Amino acid sequence: MTGLDILFVLLLVIQLLSLVGLALAGRAFLGTFREVQRLSAPARSRASALAERGRRFGLRCQALGLPAGQKAGRLARQLQGQARRYRRLIQEIVGPAQEILRLLRDPRPSSPAVAAVRRGSSLLDLVRGLGRVRTAAVRAVSATRPPAAPPQSTSRESGSGA
């Protein structure tokens, strides 16, 4: 055998030993990987359970939050409508009332206050406005009251066996 043949065989043996070393290292790595997998299984199951719980919580918040938001929007629109109505009623009352006060403060006996009192139109306008306020107040009070409960049984029905 020549020197090159010996070198070739020696390199072949070194290569075989390195392959065996790689196989042993791969087997050790696989064992470590399986051990890590086994140890991390509870943490992975807890994480997936937590993710599922978070998903369900988000869906529940969505299911409860959307109707609440819609109710709040409806309430806000109702309150805006009531504010507009009250503003209009106040303007209907304040305008004629201020005019009447201005006419009544006029010191001249031939003032328009006398003509207004004779006509009575401003006072009638004020009375009509107050009637509208009364109607609106009655409606508002009746809307806030709960429905009437059915009448309770009398004590004669419960105590007749004595």
C-alpha cells in the first residue's frame, strides 16, 4: 500500500467516526427535544386554555357591549329630542312673557299695555304656552312611573278559615 492509499483509508475512518459522532449528537438532541416537549406541555395547554378564555371573553364583551352601546345611543337621541322640545316650549313662554312685562312697565296710561290688556292676545298666548307645558309635564311624569301593579287579595280571603 502506498502512502496515498493509507491517507485515503485514514480519511475514510475519520469520516466514519464523525458520522457516528453526528448520529450520537442527533440522538442526544432528540432526547433533549422530547424532554423539553414533555416539560413544556402543561405550559402550552395553559396558554391555549388562556387564549380560548380570552377569545370567549372578547365575544362576550362584544355581545354585551353592542346592545349597551345601542341603548346608550337611543337614550342620547331621546334626551336630545326632549331638550329640543323643552327649549321650544321655553321660547314660546319667554317671548310673550317678556313682551307683557315690557308693556306693563310702560308708565304712560295710554301705553300699549292698556291695548294689550284690552286685546288679551298676549295673555292668551301665554296661557296656551302654559297649557302646553302642563301637558308635556304630565306626559313626562307618566312616562317615568312604573306600570301599576295588579290589586292584592284582601285579608278576608286569607283569613276565612278562622
